[in-house]
Amino acid sequence: MILKQERIFIAGHRGLVGSAILRRLQEMTCSNLLLRDRKSLDLTDQKAVSKFFSLEQPNVVILAAARVGGIAANSQYPADFFRENLAIQQNIITAAQENGVKKLLFFGSNCAYPANIAMPLAEEALLNGAPERTNRSFAIAKLAGIEYCRAVNQQFGLKYFCVMPASTFGPGDNFDPERSHVIAGLIRRIHKAKMQSKPSVVIWGSGKPIREFIFSDDLAEASIFLLSNLDQAWEEIFPTDSPPIINVGAGRGISIDDLARQVKKTVGFKGELHYDMTRPDGVAEKVLDVGKMSLLSWPGPKTNLQTGLAIAYKDYLQRFGCD
């Protein structure tokens, strides 16, 4: 697929992943990019989404829009996460199918994988157990989107697929104290402690869980690579009737304690790190099996953690100042 010739709708183009994909497509001089913010198109409104697709007739859809958050937000607002993500997914996938969109990329979440299963997480593990309880509602909503893609592929002969990324960070991340993921949350908390000259900063959990991370621009590169190269290997990557999912990451993890120390170094905080053991850890380890991406000869992420953290922290300072 030559993306420059396609009318591409990026749902969620202002979010962490969507904005990275937009930057990369603009660098590629793709000129037929369809962009709508929340004020001009409410993706939870079925009629509005249907009208948009009917008028604009995109050829490719990148579904990066979602309500997302960390353990705290998922635990506090499970119904909101479930309802809004189901609505966004159903409206966009339905409108795409009804308007003849041949290719759709949907972003799933590695939290949709079973909580208690061997590492690294292979795509075949999906549906072989229940998700971790702290983000179960969000995970089940993502599972529904994955199944909807599989179902429309089977019924209508389409090629809608789902990227299952490692935990993503980078420019444009959400630093809200209630909705941020782990890296953005650590950057904000440790920066605040530095600015307030605190002797220490408290971090949720034990610091022992292992997590895998990918820089948003690397995820964007992988996504565009898949849109351009997946067709010729479709049957090999997605066996008949299997969920059309593919893991994207580095295939290696880091402990939350080591990550926090890296963030501390990046921010320049001189105090101590203390762990609140009464807070949930989530699953003990979450690292992706990236064998399918290797089969496609994707070279892997370019950005190491240290470089990515420096860029993410610079973005935080530019957007929020030194408060």
C-alpha cells in the first residue's frame, strides 16, 4: 500500500500515539490526512461518525482514539472506561465497514492479555485467561474491539488488524495525576518533588513489577510499516479465525524501581524514592513476544529508554513550565 495515495483518517490525532503517527505521515508528505478534534467530531456519537465517513470516504483508518489511564483511573472510573471505549470502537469500525474502508489499524492494549500467564506474552495467549482486575473494564472493552475486527474480516473479507503495543510514552503524553500512565506519572511526581525541594517522593507499589516500554515515535514507525507491508504476509501472521493482533515492542522489560531511578536521573532529583506497599502493583511482569514483527523484518525500536525519557521530560517542561 502506498500511503501517500490514500485518504487516511487518524482518530485520536492529538493523543500520544495518534500525534506521533500524524508527525510521521506529515514527514512522508502524505497530503490526504483527515483530522477532527473532539469539538468537531464526537466519536462516541454514532450518527456523527457515520455522517463523517459518508462525506469524507477515507480509504485507511487509524483508530488511536481511546479513553486511557493508569491503575488509579481504571479503578475509579471503570464504567466510563468501558462505555466510552466500546462506543468509539463500535462507531468507527462499523462506519469503516459500511463505507468500504479496506484497511483499518486498531490500537489494543497489552492489558487485554491474561493476568497469570507465561512471559513473554505471545499473541496466542489472548483469551486464555482473565485480565488483571485493576484494569479489567478497559481490557474487556479492548477485547471487544479486537473481536469486532476479526468478525468483520471474516464476514466481509476485510483486513482490519490490531497492534498490541508495549506501554507507550513520549511527546504529547497525558500528565494528569489521575489519568497518567507510569512514565508520565513518574515524571510529574518526581519533577514536583524536585521543584518543592522535597527530601523524598512516594511511588505506588513495591517497585518490583517488570514492564516493557516503547517510545511513541517508534510505535508510529512500526504502525506505518505494518500498514505498508502486512498484506503479503497476512495469512502467515494471522492464521484463519485467529484474533488479528500483532505485538509491537522491544521484547525486554525493566523493573519499576529501575525505571524510577532512570526518571530521577533524567529530572535531576537528588532525594530518595520511597515505595507505598499498600498500593497495587498490578501483574508481576508484562513483556511482549515480538516474534511476529521479526518475521516481517521490522528492525525494532530506535529510541533507547534514556533518550526517550529525556525527550518526554523536555516535552513536559515545554507544556507545563517549571511549576
